[in-house]
Amino acid sequence: MNRDYVIASTKHMTHGFLEFWGNYTPDDAEKRSQSGYYRDLNYCERFTKEELKATGRPFPYYRKSMNPFKHEHFFVKVSDLEKIGKKMTVIYL
């Protein structure tokens, strides 16, 4: 089970940062989280493609030819985030 997808949101985007849905749950969790927004990929929920289909949400899947910023929400593979131009930010304290 590869949880390679996240639900990205441009709805509340500030300073060019995408937000991601849900609070990360363990692989063996019965349900996936679909509430709350996170900017950090380490804390947001990850989904398999099958789990995304099961959500019933009508969001598009990111593809190279689409402009993701014309959608409030979309499904995207984590590995495709750099193609959108939004790289993960790590802050060292």
C-alpha cells in the first residue's frame, strides 16, 4: 500500500504555500483524516489512489497540462509537487 498522494488546497494559500488536508494517520488506521490543513508534508494525511477514489470528492488529479491554481483543491502525488513549483520547505530552529 503506497500512500503517495495528498489533497492539496489553494483555497487558503498565503505567501505561495500550498496547504494539505488532514492529520497524518498510521498505515493501519481504519480511516484517513480529511479535516484540518497543514503546510508541512510530514504532518498531513497521505492516501493511496484507491482511498482517494473512496472519498467521493470530485477533485481533479494533478497532471502536467493543468494549472493547479485554478482549483481550490486537487489530488497530487507527493513526487509531483516539485513539478508544480512548490517544494517542501524545511525550517531549522
